[in-house]
Amino acid sequence: MERTARSLYENAFEAQEWKAKKRSANMCARRGTREILILATSLPSGHFPLHETDTMAVPDYSDVTESKPHSHNPSAQQDVQKNNDPALNTANEHTHTHLHHTAQAERGRDETEFSKGTTYEDSTIPSQDPHDKTLHRRHLPDAPGPKLPAAVADTEKGNFSPDNRSDEDPRTHTFSTFYLKYRIYFHLFIWLLFTSWWIAGLILHGRRDPVGSRTGWLKPFLLWLVITLRLMFFYVPITVITKPMHFVWNKTAVRIVSFVPDKLKIPAGATIVVGVLLIGGFASPESVDNTRDNRAVSLFGLAVIIFVMWATSKHRKAIKWHTVIVGMFVQFIIALFVLRSGAGYSIFSFVSELARDLLGFANQGTSFLTDATVPKLGWFLVGVLPAIIFFVAFVQLLYYWGTLQWFIQKFAVFFFWSMRVSGAEAVVAAASPFIGQGESAMLIKMFVAHLTQAELHQVMTSGFATIAGSVLVAYISLGVNGQALISSCVMSIPASLAISKLRYPETEETLTTGRCVIPDDDEHRAANSLHAFANGAWLGLKIAGMILATLLCIIAFLGLADGLLTWWGRYLNINDPPLTVELIVGYICYPIAFLLGVPRNGDLLKVGQLIGTKLILNEFVAYTKLQTDPAYADLSPRSRLIATYALCGFANIGSLGTQIGVLSQISPGRSGDVSRLAVSALIAGALSTLTSASIAGLLVTDQAAYTSPSTAS
């Protein structure tokens, strides 16, 4: 068939369609099946992009029916059960050719697959009215010329692909069509804009302003470098970097490890980590109460936490010790990087500052609705919930643009290679120290309905294991050392992964382990960015309401328990202090304080009571007591240091309401699983925080420097 005269855009569109069709067919062939994805049959017969003299017969897909058996999309995980989630059925999957990349740049990229129609529960995003598109175009006659498929581009992911549900797509794709034709000029303009901005800033400020200032040269340069590399890889395949890296890795580390028998790899790795802990913890000189005896207790406490998690594990035989060993090793390395180098502290402090500034913009909306003094009241109602509503709306916008899907796909590959965890888990763990437990769960909104039990447990554990960068200022204003807070937050990232996988190891296939399958059932529910942002605001309002109601009920129920215990204790003459849940938990935490390495000089009970206060009330009350209560004024520097790290987490009864509220609103069908796993995740998160306290007790020698007030933020 000879090519007829077509418009430039039509040729480009059909070329991208044909590439997607070929990739889908090749994907099926690699899996050993005869199926062709339903997406591949959407191209009209006769519409094949060929050179002017080429001919080709139309492929015969007539024997492809939905009733035929379809293959399963397996993950790279080992020793796990097959996951029957329909999102992993290749009949429900399709791929997208990226809107921004050229065909050459797509070579060697990790394939991201998208599933449709695989989420059973109703969407949290309002459904599109079936007449919306009809009413929009009722008075607009069809443009002359060839009729193109309705879904020209999937702007929600930045992708270019046909769509089988074009009649449900409310978008017109006018800009996408124009962008596709002239994208190189868009990219060139963006690069020139940021290059000129960076050079201008360098001329105006770079020569005289220090690197750490707000107008220093380093931060603009890093931003310019990221944008330059991102634009470059729209045209250059990423393999120019990954192939040399793979070559060096395979010729060095892989070759060395190959000489170790498989049965000895895990014990050898554990031995190396223990050796690093011993050298890093005991090589430094002793100080007043940071003796090697106390450090030995801290190391023993770390071992006890790991043993307790192993002994109470849901599936002991399924534990992936690779994840545990690498997690504890990375936690120790991060501690060294942040505590022993100024660069490490500056980097993570800068990231926390950005997160705090982002969430702080919600205060402007609160001030408009109320008064400028209201955000300064410090109330949960006006200080936390508005930030959650704004962040949920912002995340919905990022999903529409395709930004978060890209990050999750990259995390899925890297973190499975490094720690044998899924991309969804890694994204939440990495984000929790900076944006908070509720906000971080929103980053994987479209995956929550498809998470395994172990993934749900990990998502909640990561939220409980740390505080958020957005609230650091409040604790620093109390006089808590900023470097101790930031180091504890960052150390919780690998710690939460390791501890959660001990308590609740993975036994099922996941959607984001080694490869990424993205459920995109909501992908066509937004007509444009403004529509997506409004949908997010509505969802954020529902999540905030759920958090508010759940917190109110949980704290009220805790008050009821305290009232009953106090009444019961009066008859036993337990009056000063009265018998409460907080008092009981404080005494239970007495041996925990000992295992963390608190000196045996009368500080054990005090630190145990602070930990109990944090678990029952919250970390803010505990930090306030630590800094202002005269009863804790005589704590030794080592005890104060360990308490600072041990309190640095959201693991408390009230946070159960936040976690249950957020996840239950994101995926109402999983609320039962969330409630069943919440208490276990709370305990795992608390113990993750305590591992950071143990490592701090091992590493920090100048303890007074990490317990004095800090002006860092």
C-alpha cells in the first residue's frame, strides 16, 4: 500500500501508534503467549506509517478474543506467591510511547506498563458526566480532514498513546498536538531560560555570596544541571550512562560476589555489617558517660530489637535478610554522613526546608479564610489539616502531569536492585521524613488499592517511624537540636524498610518490584490541570475530615481509658501521679531505655516515661517535657541525646487516626486491612525510631553538641 498525502501531524501520530503496537506485540512474544493486547487492535486498518515506496499487509488480529487465556506479568521477586491482581494480567495492560522522548532516546529504557479496569472499588475522583463531552462540542462542527483518535496524548502521564476509551476522554488535546510538532523548540526555550537565569544569578551574587546563603551559586547550578540532563535524555538514550555502569559493576562487585557460595552470602553480608558497626562504634575515643560499656549496651539493644522483630515475625521463613542487612547498613552510613560531615547535614536540612516551605503555602489560604493570626495558633485543625488538603490537590496535579509515575517507576527498579523492596514502598519511605505520614501516602494514591499486605504494613511503618520536615521548626523552637532531628529523620528511611520487612515480610508479587505496572483507571477523569487540581482539593477535604473524626474518637477513647484507670487506682492509693495508660507504658519502657544505652544513674525511668508520653500522647508533648519540665533538667548529655532520637517519630495513638483516615479515604475497600495492620505498623515504626537512638548512642561522642539548642532549620 502506497502512502497517500497526509498531514505532518497525522504521520507523526501514526508512527508513534505503530511503535506502541509493535512493542506490545513484542512484549507478548517475550512472555511466550500468542495474545496481542487490546490496545494493539485500536489502530484502524490501512493506517500504517510507511515510507513512500514501502508496502505492508494489514496484520490479522481476528483470532484475538478476550475469552482466550492471557499470561501473567511476573515480577523479579523470588519465593513469593503469584499475585492474582488483574493489574498483572497482560490482557489488562498496555504501554505508552512517551510524549517527550524521541524514538532514539527510548532505546534501553525500562518498560512501564499501565493497567486499566483493574480497580474494583469506586474511584475517589468524581465520575465524568457522560454528556460532558457532547455538551462541550454541541455547537462545534467537526474539523475537515482525517478524523484522528480522540486520545491524542495522555497528558496525565506525559505520554503519547491511543486510548480504547476515547468516548470517555473529556480532553481536547489541542496543546498536546501543537507541542508534539514543535517539542524541540519548547525544550530549547526552557534550557535557554534556565541557563540565562543561572548565569545572571552567578554574575549578580555568585562571587560574593557564600554557598549556603539563599543567593549562593550551588543550588541554582544543581537545578540547572538537573533540567539540562532531563532535557538531554529526551533525545539521548539513557544507555550511554547505564551501560558503562553495568559493565563496571559486573566486572567488579558481581565477579567478587560470585566467588562466595550462595549459602554464605547472607552470613558474609551480616558479618560485614556487624564489623562496620563495631569499628564505627568503638574506634572513637570515650567521653564522660559515652564509655565503651555504654556503647556496648546500645549495640546489644539494637540486636534485641532485631531479634524481637524476628521472633514476632508474621512469616519468619519468608524474611528477606538482604533487605534487613542492607537497611541496617545504610542506616549506619547515613548516620555517619549526617553526624560526621557538615555537607550531609546541609543537604538534608535544605530538603526539609523545601518541604516545609511547600506545605507552608497552605497558611496563606488559611489566613484568607480566617485571619493572619490563625496559622500561628499551632492548632492541629488550622495548622495541619489545611496543609494536607493543599498537598493532596498538588499531588493530584503531579499525577495528571505524569511526574509521580516517572519517579515511582525509577524507584521500582533501583530499590528492588538495592534492597529488594517495591517502588511504592521506597517512595513513601523516602518522602515521609520530609512531608509527613499522611502526605507521603498520597504519593502512591493509585497503587493503594493494589498494595499487598506487607506493602500496606510498610507504608504505615514509614509514616510512624519519623517526624516530618514540615514540623521541624516547631521542635527546634523548643530548643531541640536541629542536627539530631534531621539525622534521625533520614536514618528512619532504611530503618523502617528493614524493621517492617522483619515484622511483616513480603510473600506476594507486587506491582512495583523490579518492573512497574501502574493502575490508571482514573487517568481520563480530568479534562485539564485545573480540573485535576479541583478533584484533588475535593479528595483532600474528605481525607482531612476523616483524619479529624478518627483523631477525635481515638483520643476521646484514650481519655475514657485513663478515667477508668484513675478511678480504679484511687482504691489502691495510686494518686500521685494518677494511674493512667501513659504511666503504665512509661514503666514498660523502663527496660527499653536501658537497652538504648541510657546510663544507669537514675535516668532510666525518666527516659522511659518520656518514651511512654510520646507513644500515648505525641512527640510534641514529650519534647516539651524534655526541654522545659524541671524533672528532666538534670538528665545527663547521653540520656538527653538518646531521648532526643527516641522521641523523633509519629508513632503514637493519635497517629493511628491519621494513617487510618488517609488510607481509608484513598482506598475505602482496603480500610479493613489498614485497621488490622495499623497496631503492628505502629509498633514497628516505634522500634525503627529506637534503632536510630541506639546508633546515635554508638556514634555520637560530643553529646553536648547534639543536645544544645540549634538555629539550623
